[in-house]
Amino acid sequence: MALPQARRRRHDRVSALPIRLYGGVLALLLSAWGAAAAPTAAEARLIEGFERIAFGVEIAGTFGGGRYLKRFAGPVGFAIDDRSASGRAREARTFLASLDRRIDGLDSSVLGDPGRANFLVHIVDRKDYQSVGRAIYRNPFMTVPGDCIVRVSFGRRGIVRSDALIVADEGDVLFTRCLIEEVLQGLGPLDDNPDAADSVFNDTSTLTRFSRYDRIMLNMLYDTRLMPGMTAETAGPLLPDIARDTRRRVR
């Protein structure tokens, strides 16, 4: 038997009420979740800084290219080739050995045999900078730029090999700065960020330590949620959580 029209209308109104309430509560929950997930101003600056150094290259052409994320996909074996008169391998070894515990996700060790290494640190006096640099680049006619430099061979599957060239006889400040900057860049962040004051990725800074900011950058790069070959567009949605987690963890 059909219900009276008035009763049907009242039943419709009662049924719609919980649906509207549920929809409103869901919208509030989603809005609250979105607000909680949105990066803070500090996290947004970290994300911007990371995108600037991780997806480009400082020197293009012969020295590399590719607008995608670059890092080692597997273990990193460091080795040191010290040809300097002063002998600074011990200082370099101390820094290299510290990276495995300071960068989560990086599996690295210092090897005694350069032939087994995929990241070789060449320490030279200035007089040998050009000749060793040309040998690294396998180009006898080039002029090797800079006070120090790193050559990184990479593709979308990751970095294959890095060679850092560090000058030992022009003072402690230059040696320490070059060692930190070129080794860190050789792990993947190949571009500069002139707006990052507390970073060796800013060529105008005088930093001679592995700062917390740079440790956050490297820990973000080697986060297991990211993969070599990712573009900024692919990695972008993951970066707020990665920046938040890394900022809380790295002290």
C-alpha cells in the first residue's frame, strides 16, 4: 500500500539528515588533515632549497646534465688518492667515514683499494690540478675550472661514479671547504643555491663544516621514498612529508 505523500516527504527529510551531517564531518576532517599536512614556512624553504640543488646541475655540457634526481642507487665505496706534498688523506678519511652515520639511507665505506671504489677523492697540490683534472675528464686539452671540482657520471638509474679533485696546499679553509662541498655534490646535489646562507651549496658562503641544513638536504636526497631519475613533478608530492620527517630527525 502506498504511503501518504506527506509521510513520504518526512521520511525523505529524515534520511537526508545523516547524509548531510556525514558529508559535513568528512569535509571538516579532510580540511583538517590537509591543514596538518601542509608544510610549515620552514619546511617550505627546505623543499624549495632541495628542489634547487637536487634536480639540476651547476655545470652543464661536458660536466653533466639532466633535470631529474641524481644519487647513488647502491653502496658508495670511497677511496683516496693523495698526491699532495703535505699528505692530507687522514683528514679526508675522517670526513668520508662519518657520512654513513650522518646520512640515513646512504650505504658508504672507505676502501683501501682505489680500483674497487666508485667515488675517488683526488688530493693534489695546485701545480698538479690541471694535469690530474684532465686525466679525470679524459681530455688532455681542457682547462679544468674552479678551485676544486667534482665530476659525476650518472644516468636515470643513478650515479655510476664520482671523482672529486681537492687542492691541499692553499690553506686549511680552502681544503676543508672544497672537501665538504665536492664530496657532498658528488653524492648527487649538483646544483647551487645562492639563497641558502648556511650551506656549502652556496658558492658565496664561507662555510667550512657539514651544517645541519646540508645534512637535511642529503638526508632528504637519500630518503628511501625517493628514487634516482625522479623529476621534480614526480617527487614533489612526497617532499612535504620527507622534509617534515627529516627536519625532526636531523639535529
